[in-house]
Amino acid sequence: MSVLETKQLTKQFGKLTAVDRMDFEIDRGEIVGIIGPNGAGKTTFVNLLTGVLEATEGEVIFDGESLGNAPVHDRANKGLVRSFQIPRVCDDLTLLENVRSAVLSRERRNNSLFSILHWEDESREEALELLERFGLADRQNVEAETIPHGDKKILDVCMSVAMRPKLLILDEPTSGVATDNKHEIMNRLQRYFETTDSAVLFIEHDMELIEQYAERVLAMDQGQKLIDGTPQEVLEDETVKRRIRGEE
Ligand SMILES: Nc1ncnc2c1ncn2[C@@H]1O[C@H](COP(=O)(O)OP(=O)(O)O)[C@@H](O)[C@H]1O
Ligand SMILES: [Mg+2]
């Protein structure tokens, strides 16, 4: 069953159609990669999903419900979460404090009878468990500003996961990370998401990472869906080779 579906989703900036009548679906638990040349409309597409941008036409259906113009936080509360957006890593808090604050903000939003006292211990336990699952527990008490860039990206995903997403969106989760560390990051994310129901939609330029970590791939070009299929089908497609992989 699909957790998210778009119907003829379209975004125009003046005369430019950045996202052009996109029909797309992602199932529960699925891990889907989005590829496309610069300017293809990938970021605009995910901004329409998360509510950062309002669609010109078309709709986003999440968990069986049309989202209309629901704002970013409402969507996040429903389980449509974009990492590096909500919640944000706070540099002068420790890793544990960062993840705890994400757990607490979730509870505060979801529970009108929320009592911070009741959650004092529970949030700590849950945060620690999350840090463990992402391999960050050994540094639970160090400040976030002191950890390497790649670990910070993992911390950000860890905090997003604390929101209990049904769909987590990642825009280039390994950008700015040395090639050697990209696999390390993706492995840790994969290990976590293999064990959950959460679907993951990630934009990625590195075709090797797409091939290895995506279960399905959506290729975009000029705001449109070029092809949607298994990594093999998509990466071997002639237009994808020419337009996205830079082969003649
Ligand atoms: N806020 C905006 N205003 C005007 N044009 C935009 C805006 N955001 C993106 N665009 C344009 O929309 C197109 C798609 O951009 P984008 O979604 O960022 O592509 P991608 O993420 O695939 O590189 C590009 O031509 C870009 O210049
Ligand atoms: Mg982009």
C-alpha cells in the first residue's frame, strides 16, 4: 500500500515549469532514490511534498489523505518528515540532548496531556537507544559541534527518525562527505531502515550509491518523470545514460 502518492503535481515559477505533472507513488517501507541532472526539479519536487512550496496544480496524498496546503509542521506531525529541516541539530547541545529534544518535541505535539516530568526518563532512554542504533552512542555526551560532518548528517537523520516518520525524505544525505565515508553513512542508514516500516525517499547524484542502496529509482528531467523502475532498469536506460550519467 502506498504511503505517499502524487497526482499531476506541478510547480511553476513564472514561465518555468520546475515540476511538470508528476505522478508518483511510494510504498510503506520502500527505499527510493531520485536522480536527475542539475535543474531537473528534484529539490522542488520534494519541497512540494513537504509543504515548503505550494503546488501550482495537482495533489499530494499522504497516508490516504489529500494534504492540500498543509504547512510543513502539520505534515511532519503526520509522519512526512524531511531531514535537515525538522528538527535541526543544535551545535552546543550534546548528541544525547539533541536527540532527546527531538523526542520531546514529538511528544509535546502529539500529546495534549504531555507532562515533561513523565517524559524525563523515557525520552533519555529512547534517545540513547536511537543513538545506539545509529552508532553514535559512544559520543552521547560530546557537543554536536565537535563531531565530523558525516556524523552530523547521521545525527540529523537520527533526530528525524525520532519524529517517527512514515516517510523520511533526504536531499543528498552524503553531500559534502568524503567518498570513502559515503558508504559508511549509507550503510548505517540502510541498517536502520531495513528494520523499520518507514519509507525513505532520497535524492542522490552518486550512481554507485543509487545502485547499491535504492530499491527503486525515479529519474527526473526538465520537471518530468523520465523513468521509474529498478536501479538496473533505470541506470541502463539510454536516455538516463545520455541525460543524467553524461555518456554519449
Ligand atoms: N524559488 C525558485 N524560483 C524560481 N526558480 C526556481 C526556484 N527554485 C528552483 N527554480 C528553478 O526550477 C528548476 C528546478 O530546480 P531544482 O528543483 O532546484 O532542481 P534540482 O534539485 O533537480 O537541481 C531550475 O530551473 C531552477 O532554476
Ligand atoms: Mg537540488
